[in-house]
Amino acid sequence: MIRGFATNRLLYSIDGVRMNTAIFRAGNIQNVISLDAFAIESAEILFGPGSVIYGSDAIGGVMSFQTLTPQYHTGDKIKLSGGATIRHSTANKEKTGHIHFTLGHKKWASVTSLSYNDFGDLRMGTKGPDEYLKLWNVRREGNTDVIFKNPDSLVQTPSAYDQYNIMQKLRYKASDHVDLQYAFHHSATSEFARYDRHIRLRNGLPRYAEWSYGPQKWTMQQLTASFSKKTGWYDQMVWRLAFQDFHESRIDRDINMADRHLRSERVKAWSANIDFIKNF
């Protein structure tokens, strides 16, 4: 939330392409987790009037992310560089691995990024509010939901999930004035529970036996062309063509009820933008 606004009053921009549009719901969303934190080159937050250039649905502000950009190399040989990260956290038994590498030449360049995250159930601190404790768990046995005591009430089960991210960018210098770039992004999570629904009670019993978001998948392909030459109309022109594919779903079932509610959504979005810069 920014300035009291959320979702369809805010804008996520990735490499100049808007991720969310006005068709997204009004409540808070978790789509920003589709971005790989290890692949972000820079991030910028624009408030109020600074977000006007993005349109009326950015009334609250803009979160603008730039991912890793392939870099040319001025030498005669191909330049190879990269990095890797391994991380572990005891608070949620996190296991994270990341690797990226770049290739650079005078006329072309590429960057490849791969990440995987495995998050276990989150463990809360001992000084936290008692209403966040998980005193029970629900397990389905046959056609019956069985409630049993959580052996460690500080462990917020279920809250575990895993995720992987893939990014590939190719860049080509067509001439001294024309630069072309293709980008592929893909992210997918496992099913992950909404913990606040799992601690709700009704008549002294857990209200829900299940409440989770299905696998969240996001794919974006983008083609960008930059023209930098002083003309009567512009000094620089950039056009971006992008295609995004979203998969999301919700799953919920009241305790001791046979009906399982499943809502599945898939959105495909095309976008085209042209930006002109002219100095007077």
C-alpha cells in the first residue's frame, strides 16, 4: 500500500512494462513476489504527481523495477562474468540458491538468471501476540477432518511454499543508433496457504479445513528497440512490445464440509508503448 492506495490504484512496472492493470482486484495482492529479488538491478518508487506519466490508475504511486541489463564489452574477446548465492534461514528453514552469468561482446550481450527458494513453515517469536499462535492443525482422514494439537504452537503451519525464477535477456547492437533487446521472464510458486484464514474460529472449532492460493505463475516476453539519433521529432525513441501470461487460483473448504471451492483465473495481456525524448 502507498498513500492509502493498493492494487488497481498502484502500478508495478518491470523494465518499463506494467504488470498489473485496472482489471486487478481492489484488495492487496502478492504479485510482486513473482519478481526475482536477485535479478533486480534497481528499484524506484514514484509518488503522486511523479506517477502521472504512467496513467490514471497509478494514482497512489508506481513501483518501478529494472532487472539485470546485458552489457556490451569493448574488448576483442567475449567477456564472461557472473555470481552465485546460497542462503539458509532458521526462522522458516529457508533454502535459497541463485546463479547468474553475463556474456558481453562488441555487438551482442546476454544475461541469464536462475533462482530457487524453498520456504518452510514460519516460526514466530516468543513475544508475539497469542492470537497468532497455531494451537491446532487439521488433517483429512477418509471423509472426516481431524483436529489435533500442534506440537509447537509457535510454528505457523501451514505457511510453507517454494518458488523458482528464470530470466533470459539477449541484446544486439544493430548500429550506432539502434539497440535491440529481447527478454524472457518466468516465475512459478507451489500452492501456498493463507495463514490468517487458518487461525479463524467458528463455534470453538477451526472455520476452514483448507484455504490456500494455487500455484501462481507469471510469464513475460518483451521486445525493446531503442533509437538514439537527433531528428526533428526526437533525440531518442524507445518502443516496447510485451506479452504477459498470469495463472492464479484460490482453494477453500469449510471444516467437515465436502464441497471444495476452486476459483481459477488466467489472464493474457498484450502491451505496446512508444516513448519519445526531445530536448529543446
